[in-house]
Amino acid sequence: MTRPSAAKSARADKTEAASMAETVVAATSAEQARTEPAGSGDDDDDDGSKTKDGSSRTSTDLSDKPSGITAATTTTSALPRAHFAAAKAAAQSEVSKADAVGVIDSSTTPGTEAPPPEEDAFWEAARQDDVDTVRNFVETKGMRPEQADAGGNTALHWATRTRPLRVLRYLVEEQCANVNILSANYEATPLFWAISQGNLDAITYLIDKGANLALRDSSGNTPLHAAVHAVSIPVVIFVACAQLVALGGSVDVGDGGGVTPLMWATYQNKAEIVELLIRIGANVNAQDNNGKTPLHYALMIGNGRIVDTLLAKGADPKLKDFGTTDAYGVQIGSASGSGLSPQDAATIYGFLADFNKQIESAKDMRVIEDPGYMLFGRSLRKDIGGSVVPTLGIWLALLAASLYPWFVGVPLSVVILGAMHYTVLKFIARSRSPLQLQGLPYMSVIFQSSALFILFTWVTRVLPVTTRGSIDGHDIPTHKIMNVVMMWAFGSCMYFFYMALFSNPGYIQRNEELLSAEPVVRKLAASNTLDFDHFCRTCLNARPLRSKHCRVCNRCVARFDHHCPWTHNCVGLHNHRHFMLFLLFLCPGICFYIALVSSYMGSIFVVYDPIPGQPCFLSNHACGMFQSDAWTMVTSIWIGVNCIWATFLLIAQLVQVMQGNTTNEAQTGYSRVAPHADRDGKQCGHRHGHRKGGLVTKTARGLRKLILGLGGSVASGDRTMTTSVVAQPEVDAEPSPGTQMVPGQISRSSTASSGDLLPQNQRDGQHSFAMRNIGYASLRSAEAAGAKGGNPYSFGAVDNCLGFWTSEAEGKLAGTDWLRVMELSELAPYQPPPAPQIEPLSDSAHVSLNVAA
């Protein structure tokens, strides 16, 4: 029989051989990447392919390690490729031998290893949150809370891994355990352990009990570094907030190598965390000890989305590092010490053209967002120019159509409208993006100028004739009542239009700094709802039920319906009824106007008299109408065309009111309370509807792009991915007590193992605590995955209409405050589903079951 020590030795040999193989493979990959010409590589990395998080890549990956940092494998990169092959084969042979020894040992000597010490049960009980066992060990067997296992970890460290924290509370509150005790191997406090597992309950508890947020692990990682490594967005928000409150300063504190949390998030390809850190004040031009900036790291992993984000936020593509080494350990920079800038790196690695396009795109975006000169608190270009140009354009187009024959006037009007639109896109919006166009008063002014011309025509031409009663001694019908109705409809329409335009749609308070959001963050963390469904990373505030962040207004809106370009405002809680009344008066008002124009034209109609050299090409009656009053005819046709979209919009809004939903919910579903299900009934983890890409759908999408958001937008700049955190399965997240923590494998997007990533994150050949826990935190939906679809806010057409038109003063949702309600359970009519009633089995059933068994 093989002795236990022999088995352990065989396993050690196997581990060492495997490590050697990984080193050789990594070195081979580095050598191949260095010798391949720029632009070569996998097909998936060419032509701007997608990364793991769905973002486009700038180019092929530059390296398996950060630029400017020499890792263990880079020293062998100068060896010939044949040497790599020989070394790799030898290493694989050693691994096979070690595997064979392990198989023999496990098959021929079962159960021969020495049993674990009894004390291991103490740390195992702490890990399992078994407070009774822990209490027994402490109070009867003399175990101390600060006593470490073979891996150097105390019971307090293990107790941070599971809920509901019974052991943690017992050790801290009854045994007065030190919440800042360090583990032997990585000098990590229990707070680091809680962060690595995404255990917000433990994090909150430890901070409340005095956990020192200024302490670092053996590699200089701060708690915020640990949160970034844990890939947990809620934990990043909470820890960043707590760290700023406790210590002040910024979120740019570097680790032992000067690498900031933003640099780590960039290198680990975590675009969501990158955007969050920038929003809360991270410096996009910070430099580590080697002079690398976040943009250097973004180029290393080739994530186009992160590169675009950094450039848009002001990252300097010409900021040089300190001239150390490149991604392969080769010395760079001149003798004077000038280093490599991101733009230089793009030149060396062969994708300068693509990188320059991204730089120019970022510059263009900054130019687009720049309001320019201000006049009376308004942007001269965007606000005033965006109002004057469409007013002149509509007037000239209507005038041209009325002055010339229709076969000349109509094409000329189309050209004028096209020139107007081009001018707005080129010189005012400076972008073809529908989002930028909706940010201008452009389409709202088109409606307002059209209404002005209609009012002018009605007052100066239609009203005198339809109320006079005679023309040239001939009696004509009068329509005084219809004119009164027309005046009332027009006045009411414009009143509710301006109410929808100028009123607050239900904006939720925006916090400019993370410190202001600290109470909200703590409240959401306490209720286990600190995720992007309940917290807006742009407004840094809670997101009530049915609210959404509008990209155009850059604000969260309560009970968000859509952003309407015609009213140049969001439609939400406080102005939705104004918007509905605007449409309800608009459509009948247009009908009354067209009826009055018809009577007016009949009263002034003259028989068509052809003009030599000016053919009409229409019927004599139509030609006579245009010859009688072309301006009134043209404005009537124009307003009649606009009545079409208004009618469809009104019908859609009325149907949604009766259904008890909003435009946003009709298009995106009720994912916060009931995630989408696909056709097979399985929950999908994203937020789109499963629509066929047929001819009708493609045509509709093309028309939507053509008219650039004619009916408004529900697009959100703050994606609503849910990011609550739980531990991964036992095999991945819970190493047994007495053993050293083994890091989870970093994703392919990180391009390197934690050992090769940064030398400063190693101690005595071991990885830092923060780095060894990458991958243990995972993301899940904030709501029950099995929730069924359907509208949870609908209680029948009558009740839905009653609640809408009375501002929730009546109906089953009466008294609901949509500015504060966060969950369905807070709504008055909500009742949790009843627990299933299980009837006890009869004696005969028991007999039947026993027989069947």
C-alpha cells in the first residue's frame, strides 16, 4: 500500500508539471503572437468581431499580458519555436506520468490517507454557517476565533461566505472577534472575503462593525480593487460608496503597482464596470507605476466599446508611458526615456487606421455635445438654430407649393424640405443619429410652425368667409358654431401641447456625486435590490417601478411612456394625460378645420380658366380649387397628412391606456417583475422581444430609420441588466477549510492567468487574495426566474381607464406613488400567490405507495 505522503508527493509532482506545461504553452502563444504579422490571427478577431461581452474589437488581441509589465513567461519568448515544441512535449509527458501516478494511487489505496484533524470541522462549520457547532468548539473545546487553519484563514474569514451570517454575528458580537484580522497568506481581512463572494449582507455588517476600509492585502489591493476583481457591479457600487464615505479622496487609488480599479476593469474586459467607475469620478488618464493609462490596457484586450468609452470621456491617445517594456517584455522607448503612447502602440501593432477613426469619432461626439455660444441661457446653435431653420423651411416649402403649378411646386417643396433637414443634420445636430435629432426642438418646431400657419390661414381667410353669409351679393352658408368649435379645439390642443412640452414629466432626482447616493445605496443593499433594475448608474439614485432612464433627457422618468420629439419632452407620470388630451383635441380639430376649408373653397370657387403655357394636368374642378386659393389648399393638404400620424398615435395610446401599460412596457415587456420568455417558455436573459426578421419587420425598421424617430423613442442609456450577486455552485465557490484559496480561471477576455498578470500581485510566488478570487461572483436576475409574463398593472379596461384619467385617485391602483414604489408587493391590490395546499395521504394511499416502492 502506498503511504499518504507518497500520494501527496505524486500530486505535488503533477501540479508542478502542469504548471510547467502552462508556462510553456503561454510562452509559445506569446512567441507566435510576436512573430505573426499584424492583422493575422483568428478569423473571429478580424473585421471588428465581437468580444465575449458583445462589444466590437478594435483589432486582434495584442498580448496575453498587460503592456509594460514583464511576466514570468516573457523571458523565454526569444527562444526558437522548435525549442518551444520540445519543451511542451516534455512537459506534457511529465503531466501524463503524474496523472498515471494519481490514478494508481486513487485506485489501489482507497481511504488510506490520514483523516483530517478534528479542528477542521470548526472551520467547516463556520463555512456552513453552523452556529451550534462553532459555539460548541469555542465554548467547550477552547477554539479561538482568531485561530487559523492550515491555509492561514480564520473562522471569521470563512463565516463571511454564506448567509444569514449566524456564525459571523456570533463571533463578532459574543466573542468580540477582530473584524480586521488578517489571513496569514494574503493579509486579507474578512471584508475582502465578503467582497470576493459578493455577499452584500456580510459587507454591510462588517463595515457597520468597524471594518477598516483603508487596509489592503499583501499586494496593495484596496477593497474597491477586490470588488472589481469579483466582477460584481452591485458590490462595486456599494464598496466605492463606502470607501468614499469612510476615506474621502477618489476611486483612483492604485494597488502595489499603481494599477487603479479602472485599469483593472478595463483589462478584465468589464465594460459595465468601466462605465460605472468613470461615472463616479475615475480618472481616465491616470497612470500606473509604469506609466500605463486605462487606454493602454483597453488596447491590449482590443475591446472597441471600452476604447470608445475612454476616448469619449477624454482619454489622451498621445499620453506616453515611462518607456519600460511592451507586451512581450521587449524594451521600448528612446534613451531619453520617452515611452509608448496608445497611438504609438496602435501603429506598432498595425491598426492605426481603426484607432484613428475611433479618435475622430470621439472628437465628433464632443463637438456634437458642445452647446457652443449661449444666448439668454439657450444654445445659439441647438436651441435657437434648431427653431429658426425648421420654421423658415416649412414656410418656404408651403409658399413654393402654392406659387407654382403643382408639378413644379411639389418637387420644389420636397427639395426645400430636404435642404432644411440636411442643414439641421449637418450644421445643427452635426449627426445623423436619431438620438441627437430628438435632442433638438426640431420636430416640435415643425408642428408649432404648422399650427401657426394654420391659425393665420383660418383667421385671415376661412373665418371671414364662413361667418359672413354673403359674397358679392350672393348668399353663402355660414358655420358660426363650427368655427366656435374649431377655435375651442385649437385653443385646447395648443394649451395641452404646451403643458406636455413645459411640464415636468416626473423626473427623479439626480445625484451628481456618489457620496450623495450613499443612503440610497445602503437602503437598496439592505433589501437585496442593489442592481440596475433598482439603481440608475447615471442618475445614481433609486429607480422606482415602471421608471426608466431616458437617453435624450439624461434623466430617470417615473412611469415612463416614451420620449416624444413632437413635444420635445418625455411623456411620463405628470404629463401623460396632457399628452393624451393634446392628441384628443388635435385630431378632431384638424377634421373641423378641413370641413371649414371645404365650405370656404365651395363659397369662393371659380371655374377653372386655363392659362396659356401653364398646364394643370388635373381635373378642371381640382385645378379650379388651386386657382381659387392655392395657399389654403396647400396648408390643408399639409395638415391633413400630419393628421394621419396623429390619428395612429392616438389610437395606440388609447389602446395602451385600456390595457394598463405604457409604450415602454409594450415594446420591452415587464422584465423587472416578469422576465421575457421565448417561444419555448424558457426565460431569456436579455431584454428584447423575439421578433422575426421578415419583410414587414425589415421594412418597418427601414422606415423608422428614415423618419428618425417619428413617433418617439424608448431607448435607454442606462441598460437595465440585473446584477444581483450570489455565489457560484459549491464546487466552484467553496474550497474546503484548511486548504489555500485557489483562484477561479480568468475569462478569455482577461487574456492571462492571475499569476502572469502583474508581478506586484504575487507574494512568495502566490497570487494576491483579490486576484485569487476572480470568477467566484456571478450575475443573476434580480427577480424570480420562473415569474410568468403578463401585465401586472392591468385590472380590466374600465379600471385601467379610471385610474389613468383620475391620476390614480380611483381604481385598484388608487393612491400609488409611482415616484417611490419599488416593488409589486407595495401596490395596494397585490396579493402574493397562495401556498399550495397539500392534503395528507390517506392510509390506503400510504399502502399503495409502499406497495409501489
